[in-house]
Amino acid sequence: MSEEGPTLTIIISHPSAEYFARQIGERFPQVRTIVAPDPARLERHIHEADALLGFRFPVELFDRAKKLRWFQSTGAGVDSISPIRDRAGHLMVTNARGIHGDIIADYVMAGATMLHWNLPGFLGDQAQRKWNPRFVTPLAEKTLGVVGLGSIGAAIARRAKSAGMTVVGAKRDPSVQVEDVDRLFGPGDLTDMLPLCDFVVLAVPATPDTVGLIGALEIACIRCDAFLINIARGNIVVEAELTKALRTGAIAGAMLDVFEREPLQRDSPLWGMPNVIVTPHVSGNPANYEERAFQIIAENIALFMAGQPLKNSVDLRRGY
Ligand code: OXD
């Protein structure tokens, strides 16, 4: 630490806070870190911090965070700050986008393959020692639709294209082309896009415009032989409507990594549905996550201290 004291105080609210504090200490000895993996410590010290590093923004502590100028999220989605976005205009908000695309594309292609082949059905047959052959259309003859074509959606589109699939996608401004997407739709044209899809993949951030985006009308546009894969946020889909559609066979099945309430409630019917694969919000978790995130965090600490624009900045008005 320099004689004048720390140039920047970062409070770290994350299960791996110790790891991040150690890395920051080694790279930036002039930076003071406060390790606050638990809410009580965060509440006690947030008033001292210029910057907050964490997965979620603690909106309940916003009024105490008088010195705070920067929130660096360790994740991609920054929807946790959305409730106070009208009061947080002075904050710089940055995320860790760029480290999730490949692993989420792996997850989506694994899910598409499992659902399309009905691999859970084969596992059921295997458990009963049943020999039950069938024929399957190659994925390359199928269409995958991505709702949201940011860095994650674009990575999914690239992977689906490399599997030979037809790829369609919806984005805010469809006049700007996206590589590997055969046909683009605007946000108002979702009901035109959905019937074309054998797989609908949700990859939009949760913003006031996208919460509840997939409701009864949109679900009715998904074909009864098509599958939904959600790697975005649970509240993009009206879960009760989705559950009904899955139960009645109005859509063929789903792979769900995110839910309206997490952890998914033990009594949720989704757990027990044979056409649903439930995973515990893991699709964006590559191994060595902290190391990957720290590359972005370190770059941003250096930029912050140099008074330069930060990398991966998020526009709070848009929500991404
Ligand atoms: C993220 C996530 O936002 O994992 O990074 O959901």
C-alpha cells in the first residue's frame, strides 16, 4: 500500500471472495480489499467501498453504499441491480461477459441432442433391459431459434450452424446482421419466428422488456414437436404456462437451467416430468470460473485506476 493509503477500496461479496482478494492483493498492492462473503459483513462495510465485486447487487444496501462508484459483476446477467436502476445512474456497471459463450453452447447442443434423441427414454429402457430401436432425423435437418443474440446467443448460433442446422434468431435490431444466423426477426416478430423452430433457445438478459416475454401466446406459437431450452433467466418465461404446455404435450419438452424461483422448489411439477431436463443454473459455469473472471476484473481495476473507460460496461437503461 502506498504512503497515501489505498487508491481504491473494493468490497468482495462472493463465495470465492478470498480467492479474488488474494489475486487483487498480488496484482494491485495499492488496492484495499474487504472480504465480505456473508450479508452481515457486506452490510457492515459497504459504506467504505468505492467498488463492489460480486455476482448479485445487494439493492437493499444501496442507500448505505454512499461512496460506491463501480459494480463489477462476476456473472453475465446484471438483473439484480434493475430494481434501483433509476437511482444508480452514477454507478459504472460492468459484467463478465465473454467467458460463458462456449460452455453455454456446449450445454445447449447437449440439451438439443438429449431431447431430440429422447436419451432419457433410452435410459428408462436400459433400466428395464428393453431393446427399443427407432429412427431419428439428423439435427442438421432441424432449425434452432435463438431469442437474444448477444455474446452468448451468438456463440449458440455459431455452434448450431457448425452442426449443420438452420439458425434463426430474434434481436432488438434485426437490421444488423449476425454471422451464422440465416434469418433475423425483430422483438415484435417473435410469433412469426417461433413456429419455424424445432428448438427455441432463450438467451436474452432479464430486463423490463424481456421479463414474461414467453407467455401463453408465445408458447402457443411453439410447435407441439418442438423443444424449449432456457439458459437465460427463469422469469423470461411464465413458468405456470410453460408447465401447463409441457404437461399437456402442447410443446414436446424442455431443458431448463433457470427458474422463476431458485433453487427450484421441491414441490415443482417440473422435477418429475419425463419430457423435462432440470439442471441447477449451471450452464454458464466453466471450470476455473474465477480465474477466467479475474482476467476481466484485473483489466478493469487497472482501467479504473487509470481513469479510463471500463471493459464490458453495461448500459443500465437497456439492462445489458
Ligand atoms: C450469469 C449466470 O449471469 O450464470 O453469469 O446466470
